[in-house]
Amino acid sequence: MRKQVWTILKNRYFIVTAAFVIWVGFFDQNNLIHQQMLRSELKAVQKERNFYLNEIDRDTRTYLEIVGSNERLEKFAREKYLVKRDNEDVFLIVYE
């Protein structure tokens, strides 16, 4: 048994293959550690992308809802940008 293991370890193809695996796994430019960092960065970017896609969908729905009706557009302008008509006065109440 010990002799079989020793002959396998002395085999030049095994030695070259083991050296190649060690080189690619640890010393190459695209080693395993670098690949793991890239995977985690990819997951973070995909999560951020999904967040922004959801925000775009929400804003698009809000835009279509506002533009669909003049009353909603006027309500949005009054609430968000404090737009008023010529014959109106707007009072802001600020709570401390």
C-alpha cells in the first residue's frame, strides 16, 4: 500500500498536475482568493442594481400616475414644490 502511494507521488504527471493546481490556485493572477473577492463584489453590484431597478419602477409608476391627471399633477406640485395660484397665499407651519 505504501509503495503504491509512493509510486503515484513520484509519477511525473502527478507532480506536474499538482504543481499546476497549486500555481493556479494560489500564485496566478486569477487565483482562488481573487475569484472569491470578485464573486462577492458581483453579488454586491447585483444587489445594488436590483435596488436601482426597483426605484426606477417605483418612480415610473409615480410619474405615470401624476401625469395621468391634471388634478394629481396640481396636487403633487403644491405639496412637493409649494406651487400656488396667483390669488392664493401659502403658509408654512414649522414645528420645532
